[in-house]
Amino acid sequence: MKTPVISQEKKSRAGFAAKAVPSGSKRPSPKSPPKGSAAPTGAMAKPVRLLLERFPGSDRKRVCLGLYAPEAKAVFVAGTFNGWHPSATPLQRQADGRWAVEFQIEQGRHEYRFIVDGQWTDDPMSPDYVPNPFGGLNCVLAADLWA
């Protein structure tokens, strides 16, 4: 019986594959690290928001916002600091009828509004307002207040 002629390129590929994966063994998936090894460095590239709040950098400042609304059932704040998500930052009810929240934001100028029981509301204590595209006003937090 004649053996088929295999080119040198095919021989080297076949030999490499046979050496790399011995029969009966399983090769680890390239997507998951082998057992007992650490995760790849790139997996930890994005910082976790909670860690930033616990270990703030010099470009982040602690802010406390509050609103007197004793009849309210739920109060939130939405603004440029949380992507205007109306339920992302809840305020906590205080014993005297005030609602308050303390959180970290980056330095700079931020616009915000309160949401009281589903209704967008101005902050009566805001030192500055700017018009918004909906015909209302946004409250302003400015970095120069922290200097």
C-alpha cells in the first residue's frame, strides 16, 4: 500500500497539533484561566463605584443634598452626576421631615433635580438655576463652592 505524500507544511502542522494536545487530555479554554491562577489583568480595568466612594481621589468631592418634604413617601435626586437616572440616588427620610443623601461626585459643574413621589421638583435651597430643555429649571452645584 502506498502512503500519500504530505507536504512539509502539513507535516509540521500535524506534528505540532499532536504534541500540543496529547490524546485523552483536555486543553483549558482560552477564555478562562487555569484553576488556581489569578484573573487576567485586563479583567480589573474598570474601577468599582463603591470602591471610589470609599477611597475617593482628589477629583471627587463629598456632597450632601437635602429637601424638606414631610408628606413625601419617596425622594430621589437625578442629575448629570448619575446620568439623570430618576431612581439611581434615593434620599433617606430624617426624623424631622427632611430627606437627605450624601455621596461622592467629580469636581465641576453639575445640574440636578429632585423627584418627589414621581414628580420632578426644584431644590428651593439651590444657589443657582439654569433652564432645561423641558421648559423648567435645573439646580446647579458648582465646583467653586468647594475651593
